[in-house]
Amino acid sequence: MMYKKGKIWTTESRLAYLLLLPAAVFLIVFMFYPIVFVILMSFFKVNKLGNLVGFFGTGNFESLLKLPEFGSVIVRSCLWTALAVAAKTAIGLVIALLLNVEFKGRKLARTLIIIPWASSIPISAMLWQWTYNNDFGLLNYTLRFLGFNPPVWLAFPRSAFFANMWVDIWCGIPFMALVFLAGLQAIPQELYEAAEVDGATSLFKFRFVTLPLLGGVLTVATLLSILWTFNDFNVIYILTKGGPANSTDILITYIYKYAFQYIKFGPSAAMAVITFVILMVVSIFYARNYFREGVQ
Amino acid sequence: MKKSIWGIMLIVTLVIGLAFAAHAAKVRVMWAEYDGLTPEYATNLQAAFEKANPGTELEIISTPWNEFHDRLVTFIAGGNAPDLSVIGTRWILELMEMGVLEPIEQHLSKSLLDNIDPALFEGKIKGVVYGLPVAAGTRLMYWRSDVLGKVPETMQEMLTMLQKVTNPEKKFYGIAMTGQKYVELTEYAYFLFANGGYFFDFNKDGSYGKCAVNNEAGIGALSFMNDMVNKYKVTQPGVTAYKRDEVQNLFISGNAAIMMTGGFGASLLNQTKVPFKWDVAPIPPFEGKPQSSLIVTDAMVMFKDSKVKAEAAKFLDFFYSDEWRLQFDKLVGFPPVTKSLASNEFFQTPVYKVMVQQIAGAKPWPLMAEWPECNDLIWDNIEATFLGQKEVKQAMDDAAAAIDALRATK
């Protein structure tokens, strides 16, 4: 189909293009170029300065298959994301429901809930590192005071994994709670009143009014949370650096290790492409669901 | 209206142009946050240098040691290498392989070069100086003289003494030990060297041969460490959660009878004015083995892409003057690298005497480009041993095989 010149190049549209130009340049330079370059790197031999030195085909990807721990890192990344997002969604929803109820001090509670989200993640992670400290940390001190015999949280694979995950959850709950709260407030009150007239219990109102009308918000919030959680580098890097014995390494920390500790940019670019593909598939799946629901 | 817009744009362009034209030469230095080194030192050094060299700006990029290697690589890979950087001398071959280092010797003044102890030029590769020694020192054993009574002569004696004083209920541990993967493999090196071992065999021409951590000395060292952690439980519980700074904190807070670390340990203990009695001693050898400690040297390197090499050299002359080096050495607790400070009375204390006394038998880190990855592979297997995931021999066999395979692909 041919467009007439006048339709896409009017005085008005020229201004629009001009106004769009900075954003377009920004996107090209800071988003598309790095993505394309990383994809290129994954198919090339790359020197220690990050320059492409020769086509390598699927060599970088094949080298990953030879790494004995690579499969477990992918599985762990998925498990990390699934559990953390599920927890953030569940806790965030409960908090949003509580904050949606009228009570004295609700404004203060809404302000306080935002604190973990407002503070920077590295600072939160460092705070939790001190909290988890076995000798001087608040958590174990409190647990011992209460008569428990707590573990050294960051010393053992399982406890370190869940200790890391809790910090990620702690940082992510406020976002979920606030988004859900906004969604809840957009639900017309009349629907609840009609349900009450029909004799619906609170549980029924939640199941048949709240949840369906919160669907769109849930989809968007969990998708964003999946993307952020899968790529949550800060928490793990600060708390355990992927240890002990690589038991808390997820793809993003593994990529960093290969790129900046071992200076192997080719394999790390291949891992970045795998991460990109995994997240792209999840995003497309979510987007399809979201728009299908929208159409219905 | 149009004229006034053009006028404003012209003025803005002129101002920006003048600002660039008047911009001072800027020397960017990546600076290690050594334990004991205060932020004020860097601030004061920067101010004093800029005052003494009008027209030259100094940017000190302070970085914790544990993040240093990765941050430097990030800078280099991003095409944003600093002009100068402190490095662990063992990284020098890796950086040379990247082709980013400038032979620093040609830029240094004769007086500066002549003032450095020639024995410390570990960063001299094939006769060319790439790294100017910035810090050098052997590692020591810090011990609580009020708790142990006497210094242990051997590792075995140390273990016996630690079993007597360890009291987990009172949070008092025999030895505070690092078990979380750290940028350096120091803890294992102490025990490996004390057992007469090294990370690699040596070929007849002096080059590195096969990885040797799975020989008798290597396995013996890890077995001993593992027994301390899991059998006799004389370390703090959960060693795999502890980094060097946390281990030092345990000793400083009075919760451990022994720690092994660098000269900066003494600086920290003095700075915090601990209420208990402590002393230093050479790291004890295993029975029948010669005493041997780890000697660590760090160096200052210059980058090829630097546009301000002359100014950077000026900074080195300034930093290596007695006034600034004395303050630096005092804070970081290393013996002086400059000859002019060697006889300074500050360095005649027991800490420095022990460090110097150990030099003869001390061993350095391997100087090879792929060492950071080898370091990681050994760490992973040590952690796996502490966690009970691998037997000692299996762990060291796995580490040696992985390292040999890695080096074979180079």
C-alpha cells in the first residue's frame, strides 16, 4: 500500500517526528544497539576487550553445554523466579486487600509499605546482610532470644538460597501491593453491593468479583515482576556472590562471572541471549493471554 | 524572536567551548580501599596534589578490594580505562593479554625508580617494568596472647591449643576463618604453603606445570582445614558465609583466638583500640615442614590509552614522596616499598619485623593470565568440601583436573 507523501510528511507530522527523535535516538543507542551487539557477540569469537574477532557460529552456545553446572543454573533461575514472584504476588495481594479496607492510620500504613521499594536494592541487600550475620545480626539474635537455634543463613546452600530469595521478595512486595491496590480501587463498589444483595460471602466476592476484575493488573504486575526477578543481580551478588559452592548462582550472576571475572565475553553473551529468549517467550505468552482477555 | 534564540544559542556554545578549552588535564586513578586506609587519606592526597600541580585535576576512583578486579575489567571493556590503577600484581599478565598496559618504567623519574627496593619489582615482565610496587607484605598470624599464653610452633600444636579455648556457647572460636569465595584464595594458601605445597608444579624451564593442589601437600592442607571446620569445630560455625572483613571483625570484637591476615590487621586492631592483648607471629608450618607464608604484592600500572601520561607520572612522583608514602604505609600496615622509609622508626615494631622475617620463605601468587578462574575453581571445591558435598581428595582432584583442562585450551 502506497502512502501519499502529504499524509506522512505534513507540517504537523514533521513536528511529531522531531519531537519523537530524541526518544528514538535514545532507544536505538541505549537499547537496540546493545541488544544487537550482544546477539552478534554470541555468534563471534570475542577478545578480552569485547571486540568481535571472528565468526564462531554456535561455538559459544556449544561451550555452555559442556559446563556441568549450566543446566542447574537455568533450573535454579526458573525456580528462583517462580517462587519469588508467587510469594510477592500472594503477599502483595494480601497487603493490598488490607490497605483497601478503611481503618485509622491507613495513610501512614500505605506510606510505610513503600519504604523497601523506595530504598535502593543494594542498600537493602547490605542491610539484610548485616541482619543475617550470625554473630552480630538482628535476626539470629532475636531467634536465639526466643529460644530457637537458628542456622548461619548464608553458609549453607538451601538456607542461602531462601535467604537471598526473601530479600528479593522483601524488595518487590511494595510494588505488587501498590499496583494491586490501584487495581482494587478501580473496581466499582456497586458490584460488591450487588453481590452482597445476592448473599455472597467475602470469599465469594473475592473469587467472583475481585479476582476477575483484577486479572489485567495481575497479569501486567506479575510479568514485570518475572522480568525483574529473573534478572535480579544485586541481591545475590551482595549477599553471597552466587555461593556457597555456586548454590545461589542464577543466570544473571553467572553471566557476570563469565564476563567480568573470567573475561569470557563470548560465552557470557550466549548466556545473555538465552536469558533474552526465555524472557521473550514468557512475555509473549503473557501478552497473548492479556490481549485475549481484553478482547473477551 | 528568532534573533534572540540564535543569540542565546551562540552564548551557550561559547560558554561550553570555553569550559572545554579551560578544562584541566585530568588524571584518573583507580584506588584500592585497603583495610585500614581511611577515605580522608585519598581526599587529602587529591587536594594536596592539585594544589601542588595547578592545572592538573586528580580523580580518585575508590573501590573495595573484593570488587576491584571486576570493576577494572568493566572500565577497560567499556573503553573507559583509567590512567593509573592499583592492581594485584598477579593480574598483570591478564591485563597484558588484553593489550592495555603501558610499560610504566619509561614514564617514571629516576629518583622514584631508584627509591624502590629492586626485590619488589614482581611486575617486571621480560625485563620491562609494567607494575610499580605499591604494597607488599607477607601474611601473619594474629593471636590472643591473653588467651593462648604462648605462640603455637606448628599447625598441629595450634589445633591442640584451639580445641582447649574454643567455646561456641560463649561465641568464642579458636580461629576465625574465611570460607566464602573471595577475590583471593588466601586461607587455603596459608595452609598449603605451611604444608610445603604450591598451586602448580614447575617445569625445568621455571614455567608452571600441572596443577598440584591434589598432591599430598594440597590434600593435607585442605584436610586440616576441613577437620578444623567440621571435625574439631574450632572455627566459627558456618565458615562458608564469612568473607575476610567479617573474619577480621570476629577477631577485633574479641570472638576468636587466632586470625591470619595481612599487615592491615594490625592497623585495624590499633585503630579500634581493642581491649584485649594480642600479638603477631609467623604463620606456623606443619610438623617437619619449613615455615612459609604468602607474600602479596600490589602494583600501580599505567594504561596505554592514557592521554595524560606525563601528568600521571607526576602524580606517582607526588604519591611516592616520603610524606604521603609514610601515611599510606602506616594506615595499610604494609612494610614500606621505598628505600627511604625502610629505616623509619615506625616500621621497627614486631608486626613489621615478623613480616620482614617471613620474606625469605614466602611464596607469591602464581603469575598467570588465567589465575582468576583457577582461583575460583579451587574456591568452589573448598566450599564443596566444607559443606560435605565432596571428599577432600575428590574436591582437589576435581579442581586440578578443571584447572589443567582450562590451561590446556589456552
